[in-house]
Amino acid sequence: MNKTMNNKLSLIFVLFIFLLSLTVSSIVAIDFENNNLIIYVDDDNTQGPWDGTIDYPFQFIQDGINASENGYQVFIFNGTYHENLVVNRSISLNGESQKGAIVNGNFSEDVIRIASDNSMITNLTIKNSGGYDSDSGLKVLSNNNYIVNCSFYWTKIAVKINSNDFNIIDNCTIFYNGIGLYYNNSNNNIIKGCTLGRNSIGIHLENSIDFAIKYSYLHSNGRACYFENTSDIKLFHCNVSDNSANHGGIFVINCTNLKINNNIICHNGAGLSFSKSDSIIISNCTLCRNTHFAMWLKNSCRNIIIDNSIINDNYRFGIYVMDDSNLNIENSNICNNYLYSVYSRNSICISKKNYWGSLLGPAFTNIRLKSRINPIFGKIKYFPWKAIPIKDIGANWKRNEDYMIKEINPAKRIISFQDVDTDKDMVPDWWEIKWGYDPEKWDNHLSLDPDKDGLNNVEECYTDKLDSNPFHKDIYLEIDWVESEDEESNKPSQEMIDEAIHAFQKNNINLHIDIGKMGGGEQIPYITNFSFPFLCELYWNYFLHNDLNNPRKGIFHYGIICDYGPDVNFPFFGWDSLDSFLISAKQLKQKLPRYCKSRIIMGGSIHHLGHSLGLLADKHSGIDNLATLIPFSIEWLKYKNYKSNMNYLYKYKMFCYSNGDNGFGDFDDWEKMNFSFFKNTNFINK
């Protein structure tokens, strides 16, 4: 079977890139003794014979791997290969093109497993792993490997590296995964030139040493980075922007010796969040338009230094320092942050030689609100200050570099039915007859959404047994609850559910809350004080049931109620969208003794349901504004008419949103809702 000249030219190009990579890599030293020995694979060769030559390539990649020896290259022509591969030789696995050479794991186990040192994977799309904790797109069980120009999507973990060192991931595109890149007990690894988006966690490092992350773009993730018990991390020239508007940025827990240099960190819930960490230097970074905090220090952080950076235009706080932490910031521009530029609570902040937006220095009153600091509950040393803006600081590059434009747009999840479908338009005849469609005329039900509630007609058909109506807005919410150590359960009470349903009905929306009668809603065995990654595991175990094709995904919003979780309450990405939330009911009850536990649970549930419907802090300044809780403050006066569950002032007093009719400071939540936001989450704000 002869191949075209285009295929041969593609092969020559791939080999050239491969040989070039061997000369420029400073870590991976792959020594292929027989670079001219190539085994070919082509899924079009279904009839044979198969000997691995270009004329008679193997049909399956694993056959090519099995026929190879150390130093060989397995060249894979474009096609879709439904296989789960084991690379147990030091070889190069090269696809003809990244988009064309696809390895599909059929939603089972690992798609590719590298078990030998000194291997290379290039120009492949790797997708559809299993949905269990042990499953991944690419599992690396060896050292000194080079992964370049690959795409990963719809996997539990795109790349998983456990107890292995000196691996490089270069120029890869990683979207729609539970976790993008995961490292545990792994040292001396490099991530460069990668784009990660729509993952629950973009990069997760734990118990590891000596990492370099550079020239990469992380956007639209639940949390861009999550570093725990890790040291000696260098984050350089990265764009960490437009991640979850409630958390979203870089989270650092119990880490030491981090250098964060020349990065753009914009429009995340929290740009940089540090807890129990020490010896961190942030220099020449731009932190702007983050919704809650540009930087948040808590739980006794020590020796945190910021210099030559820009911390401007953040929607709530510039820098928030608490819990006996200390911070030194100098030679930076810190101004035009909505509530406080620097807020210190029981902590020390040395902030000398900075520009505060005025030659008068920082403000202490509401007169210059956006440049003020709060020295009351902690120490802020701010003298001397700069009288004019400091030049040539912040990141020295712009957000329009080539690596920012890479993205994957996978096909929509398909729900199939066993009933008769005469016109083959994806919904059965009985449903079309019931709702006035012609069962013999093809309709694009996958795109039809006549009531504009975010559920297309295929999804409306799936929920027909749950009283959905394609011509009347429906919202579905599943709530699971962790067994409580108290007598009062964490399960939402029917009384509070009925109150919430009634509030939505008054606005012509049917709210369906599943606590055990719609196929979901169950009690989770008792756990407490668990981490954010463990919370994501609960999502996969109890909502998706480890099934990447679970049809409830994209139909139901999801909530977990527990005693104590990673935080008191917040929305989160369980997988690829902001469709979920957690409420630590016992912890909240201790903070809010005047409210009963059942009201706290339902008030928090409706609040975070609003976030998954697109009601976020950057949409209206009355949403998630802590200052509205201070009676007669400017923010309280400005937003007291915003009578919505999204306003902290009313979060536990009402289970509905505002219609915007209450005068100054009000906002029409119902009108601004995005019913598809929980399944097509996009935070990008150009």
C-alpha cells in the first residue's frame, strides 16, 4: 500500500523536529541508536499484510510498539485508533499530525502508559480515558521522557506522573480534563509552552521538588494551579487569567521557595492564594481585575516578598493578609482596587516605597475608597511612599502571544434512547408527539431550546420522567450530603426546599431539587477537613459515578453539604465547568448562630446556584461584597436595595434573586442569568 508524497513529507518533518528536540533538550537525554529504523502504523490497512513497513504498516499502534526495539520510532498515520497502549521500550511514538492522529481510550483505564525511560510522544491527540482515580490520558511510570505537541481532552487526568523525574511536557494543549497535569513525589520536571483550559485543576503538584513552569497559558480552569507540600517552584512568563471567578488562580499550600516572575495574573477569583507557606518571591508581575483578591495570605505565611509589580483594578481587594502572616511589598503600583488596596487582619504588612494612586499616599477613609488601606486590625507600614506611578514594572509582555490562542472544541456529549425514532433526529417518536413535533420530520433537537433554559430538546427528553417541559424553564439541582457528627442532618429540609421552589415559581421557573427521588441525592459517609482535590473526587464518585458520559452532566447542577470542607462555602469546577458548590454547614452555623442550619444550607445552595447561572462578582458590585454586611457603610447604603440572595446582606434571609425594581443599587438577576453557564463556562473578559 503506497502513501502519497504529502505523507512522506510529513514524516520527514516529524523526524526533523524529533532530531532537533534531542539537541536542544537539557534534561531529557534520549539515545536512539537506530534513528533510521521506523515502524509504520495506519488504521486504513485493515486487510493486511502487516509488517510495519511503509507499504504494509501495522493496523494497530500496540503492534508497532511490540515490534519495535529501544531507539526505534513508531510513526502513526492520521486516523482514530481505539486502543489502550503500553510503551515498554525507549522509543519515539510520532503522529503524522496532532489533530489527525488520535488515540481514543474508549473511556477505559489509561489511554497510554509509558513504562520505560527515555521515550518520546509527539503529535498525538489523546482522549477518553476511564473515569476512576487511577485512570489518565497519559500515565508516566518512568524518567527522562519528552511529551511534545500533543492534545489531551476528556480524561480523568490528562498526564499523571507519580514518583518519576526529569520529564518535559512541551507545547501541549490540555482541555476538558478532571486534572490537566498531575505530579506527586516527582522532581526536576519542566512544563513549557502549554495551554490548559476547562480543567478542574490545571496543574496539580504535591510532595515534589524543583519544578519549572514557563511560557504557558492557563485560563477557564476551576483552579489554574494547586501546589501542596512542594518546594523550589519557578513560575515564569505565564498568563494565568480568566479562571474561576470565585477561586481560580494559583493556590499554594504548605510550600517553600517559590519564585513567581514576569507573569500576568488577571481576572481570577483569587490571583495568588498562599496558606502555611514560606519564602516566596513575586516579582515583575501584573495582578489586575481579579474578582475577590489579587493576593490572599492566610494561616501564618512567612517571608512573602512582592516587588516591581502592578496590583491595580481588582474588583474587591488588592492584597488581603490575615492569620498572623507577614508580607513585604515595595516598588509597586497598588491602586484603584475597589474595597481596599491592602487589608491586614492580625498580620504585618511592610509596604514602603509604593505608589498608591496619589501623591498623598494611601487613604484611610472612604474619601479615596479605591486607594485605601486598613491598618486597624493589623500593622501596615507604608511610609515612605512614591508620589508618582513607578515605571517599567509588572510583566514586560502582553497577552497576545501565539500560545494563547490554542483551544480544543470537542463534540457535544450525546444522550441516546432505545425507543423508536422514525426520523433519526435523536429523540423518540413518543416525545415528539407529546410536545407537538412531527415524528417523521427531522429536527435539530440537539440545538433546539425553545424555552431558553440551557437544556436542549434531547436533554428535555431525558428529563421528561422528571417533569421537564421544553416550553417552560426548568433548573435541576442534585444535592448530596456528608453524614454529620451532629444530630441534625446535613440533608436539606423539605420545608426549605419548598420555600425555594416557590420563590422560583413566582418568576416562571421550575426548580427541581433532587435529594433522593430523581436518581441522585445520597448520603456520603462521614469525612471532615478534606482538601479541594478530594472534593473533586467526591464529585466524580457521587455525581458522575466515574462515568465521563453520565447524562446528568450538563443537565443537573450539583451541591455537596458537609460539616467542614476546604472552605466555608464556594462554587467549584468538579470537571470542566462551574456547575457545583460546597457548603460547610456546621462551620457556617458556628459563624452564624442566629440562623438555623437548614436555612444556612438552603441559602448557601441558592446563592451558589446563582453563581453557576452566571451571577458573579464582576457582573454587579453588590454580588459577594463583604462590605455590604457593615451597617451604614458606603457599600451597605449603596446596595441595601439589592434585595437578592446574591447579596451577602440577604443571603440567608431569602431564597430568591432580585428583579431590579427596588431602586438605587439594585440589579435584575433574573434578566441577567445565563442558563447555559454551568455547562459552557467562560470567564474570558477581554
